[in-house]
Amino acid sequence: MSYQAAGELESIAIKYANEAIRLDSQGSYPQAIMMYQKSIETLMKLINLYPDYKLNQIYTQRAIAYRERIKAIQRARGIGEEAGVEPKDGEGRVETLRANFDDLVLKEKPDVKFDQVIGLSEAKRALEEAIIFPNKRPDLFPLGWPRGILFYGPPGCGKTMLAAATAAEIDAVFLSVDAASIMSKWLGEAEKNVMKLFQQAREIAQQENKAVIIFIDEVDSLFGTRSQEVGGEIRVRNQFLKETDGITEKGKKVPIYILAATNKPWSLDPAFLRRFEKRIFVNLPNEPARKNMFELYTQPLMLDPSVKLEALAKLTEGYTGSDIKDIAQSVQLNVVRELFDSGDALNLGSKPRQITIEDFKNVVKQRRPSVSPEMLKTYIKWSESFKAL
Ligand SMILES: Nc1ncnc2c1ncn2[C@@H]1O[C@H](COP(=O)(O)OP(=O)(O)O)[C@@H](O)[C@H]1O
Ligand SMILES: [Mg+2]
């Protein structure tokens, strides 16, 4: 595999991780280790191929969590530390971030701004009302404000990005764990660690006088009604609900927020859902949003005057933000490949030809939107019953 777009690598990594956790909680440890490793490798590839990818800190954290889990399994089974289980690429980067992970705190602020998230004006409005305004002027909210916020919607539309950007916007400490990491790193000890996570949030909020955002990504793997009940997950979930209640209690003024994200809202346990007073649909980008996305992602590319952003937006009804980024990357790759095939790439200073609208049409023709119309209907239907802005 020589080239794979970021969004694709991301979903592959998530698939491996979920499979690893399934195997892990069934006690199929050697297979689980293999899947964790594949997930780590995919995450490292993503990080190394796209060093300036906005969510890399979050992915690095996950790779570390999976590696920790591999070690924990090996210790428990008396295998010890074997060569070959460590991710080879980007090893240095992992080491330097490791201490941070052990504190569960992403010390560096996520590198993404609120206004870099394109479209989603309804979601942003809801976040302003629930987090940004109360954080700036708590005195204007005598009745308190919602603390539990769920983002749901198709993959690749900006849920993770929006959570990271919200933290950056209010200069909050961002405690980000994906549900897969909770189960993988903490299996067996998960209950205690959930307690520690919230304890730490309270300490930071009180002692450092800073807002804290606890972000649980891919939350359905922890709170899905069909998650396995093997490794004490029920106790973990109950602990989590109890801690959440402690924070979301009306009248509390401690600036701690719990954000969660899922692609599968319908699989969530009602007890979990109840705790999240705001439920925000992060939908596919509409036409103006797609135009803005193309503007952003084609900015570094050399476009022929035939390429009109409006036309690209019209061409991509049903595509996600992540799809649009992938399309821009593929189109560029195609002209670069032509340059290499012609032999000209070896002349320093040679450039690929300008990209035409036909180049875009060809790429779009070859890839279907990653969300099908039926899938979208399912989201909209769920939304009609459960959305809460
Ligand atoms: N609304 C958006 N604005 C800008 N970029 C987006 C948007 N939605 C998706 N993207 C691009 O796709 C990538 C994946 O988005 P992500 O937030 O991980 O989606 P989700 O969490 O909903 O699956 C982002 O890092 C970004 O590059
Ligand atoms: Mg995500």
C-alpha cells in the first residue's frame, strides 16, 4: 500500500481497535494483541504520512493506550516484554507523549480552532450556549447549564474536530479518551480509573481554576446496548454514570463538561443517553459548506481556471468532509503520478500540470459517498426522536 488517504486510515485503525477489544474481552489474547498492533501501525502510518494532521495528538494518545494494553496483557500472562510489539515508526514521538498520557491529560492544546470547523452552524450555536457562554460569564446562568453533550452523526463530518476545537476555544484542559482506550488500557482496573479520571478533572478545575473537557470518543463501544458483558463492563459503566451524575447535577458551578461522540447513536443505552441533556446532530455538509471545504483543501493545489468551487460542491452531494479532503488528495496524487511516469519528476523544479475539473470528475466518479442515503435516513429518523439542542 503506497498511499491511503487520512480518513480511510482513520477508519481502518478504529476497526482494528474495536476488533482488538472484542477479542480482548473474550480472552482471546494473542489475537487481541495482533489487532492492537495493527491498529497502532495504522495510527502511526497516519501520523507519519500526515505530520500536520489536526487530530494527530489524539491518535498518538490512542496508539499509546493500545500499546499499554499489549504490555498489560503480556505481563498478566507472564510473557514479558517481547521484541516486535513496539511500534517502530515514530517511536520517539510516542515516548515523549507517554508521560502525558499517564496523567490522562493532553497537555498540549488540540491544534484546531472553532472557525476551522466548516458549516455545522447549529452545532456550534448549541456549543456556544452550553459551554462557551457559561464559561465566560457563569454569573449569567443562575440556573446552571448542561454539562453532558453528545455529538452524533455519520463518520467523517467533524465530531472529533468539534470537540477538540471547543476545548481550544475556551482554553480548557482536554481529557480525551476514546471508549476503546478505556476498555483496552483499563480492562480489569477500569472502574478505578474512571474514578481517577473524574477525580483529576475536579482537581484541575478547582486547583488550577481551569475549565475541563472530558471527551469520550466512539462512546458506543462502551455504552452500546449490545457491548459485551465479559470483563466487568457493567461495573465500569455504572461507575461512569455515577461520576457523570456528580458533575451534571443541577446547580453545580464547577466548570467540567463531558462531551461524547458516536456514529451509532441508536445503539446507545437509554441510561447513558438520559445523562446527555444536549444531543447534537453533526450532519453531512450542505452545498455551501462543501464549497468552503473545497476552498480549504484545494488551497495548496494548482488549479486550472476550469475548476469552479461551486461546481465541485454540486458534484459532491452526500459526501462528508473527510471524503472531500480525500478527493482533493487523490486529485493531486494523480497529477503527481503523471509527472513521475513522464520521468520529469527527477528534474528539480518541474511541476505537475494544473488540475482540471475533469480530474475532479474522474475521482468523484470512482468513489461513492461514504454515507449511503439509507444510512442518512436512519440518522435523521433517530434525530427526530432524540435530538436535543
Ligand atoms: N465540518 C468540517 N470542517 C472541516 N473539516 C472537516 C469537517 N468534517 C470533517 N472534516 C475533515 O475530516 C476529518 C475527519 O473528521 P472527524 O472530526 O474525525 O469526523 P468524525 O469524528 O465525525 O468521524 C477532519 O480531521 C477534517 O480534516
Ligand atoms: Mg471521530
